[in-house]
Amino acid sequence: MTFQSLFDKIFHRKQLSARHVFSLFCFIFAFWSLYRYFPEILPRWVEELILKPLIWLLPTFWLVIQIEKESLASLGITKKNLNRALYWGIGLGFVFMAEGLITNIIKYRGLQLPELEYSPLGLVGLVLLSFATAFSEELVFRGYIFARLWRIWKNEWLANLISAFLFSLIHLPIGIFVLGYAPMVMLTYLFLIFIYGFGAAFVFARSGNLISAILMHAFWSWPIIFFR
């Protein structure tokens, strides 16, 4: 059995409208941009554990369950291909950890070694928070947007390019309203995010299991914990 046929079996094909995909993205982009317009309102744990699930996850689950009448397996939440997902997620995760380091050097305008002021418990909390962020963002952009566009267009690479572009675009508000990037720095920042988004969709396509993309995202984001 080829992976494409296995993918079709796991994510049983239905007639979908791209309108669902882009409507969801526009909804998230609008509300997330509004939130980013008022920086430093909430602590990061509130943002990642409460606000992001409300704005990102709740509409996605509603769309999948209530409108499309699909299961959570259609988002890559499955036990299938777990070993393959771990292989791809951890393997390329180390590669994108280096890319994440470059992204954060640009984000913070340099590499600053931290004083490691975190307690062991605090450090564990930051790592767990990175997984919460990874779950929210990967479920929306790889589990839903990429997977649905792939099904609709029947073209993995086109779906990957568009989903990676949308993923980089969702980071535009923080670049404008919070970080205040100059145009060239912004383009570099968004390009590196695009490269990551393309890689995350690539590993997700190889396994059909969201764990692969979540692991990659966590590895990609860890440099911000240790180098900032």
C-alpha cells in the first residue's frame, strides 16, 4: 500500500470547499492581528494556554466536527504511523532547531546567552508551553489547512507552498506591532518561517500523524528558551 492510498484511507476524501480553509485563516488572522496590536497585555502562558486555543483551536474543531462532519483523525490526531512520525519529527527537528536559532537571532537582533535564571521546574514549564504552542499551530496549519488543501487540489506541493505562506503570514502582526521590524529584517524573518512551515508540512505528509509536525515545531522553538 502506497502512502498516498494510506493517506486517503486515514483522511477519507470528501468534497470540501477551499472557502472553509481560507475563511478559517482569515478569522484567525483578523483576531490575532487585533490581539497583537495591543502588545504585552497578557503573560505568555495565558496567551498560549487560553487565548490561542479560543481563537485558533475552537473554530477549527467546530468547523471539522459541526460543518464537515469529520473525525479528529482527519486532523492527524491518530495513533497510526507513530514510529514514522517520531522518525521524521525528531530527525528533521534537529535540523530546524538550527533554523530556529537563526530565526531568533534575527528576532532578537543578536545571540544573547541567558543567565539560566530558570528553576528546573520553570524550565520544564517552558518546554511544556512550547509543546502547547506547537499543538495549536500545527493542528491548524498542518492538520487542517495543509491537509484540506492537499485533498481539495490533489497536489501536495502546491498545498504545502500555500499553507507555508499562510503560516508565515500569521507571524506578520507580531513583526509589525510587537517587534517593529524594518522591511528587510521582516522579509528575512518571514522567509525563515516559510522554510520551517514547508518542512513541517513535508514531514506531516510523510506520516499523516500530527506528532511529526508537533515535534518539529517544539525543536524549532527551543532556541528561544536557551538563546534570547
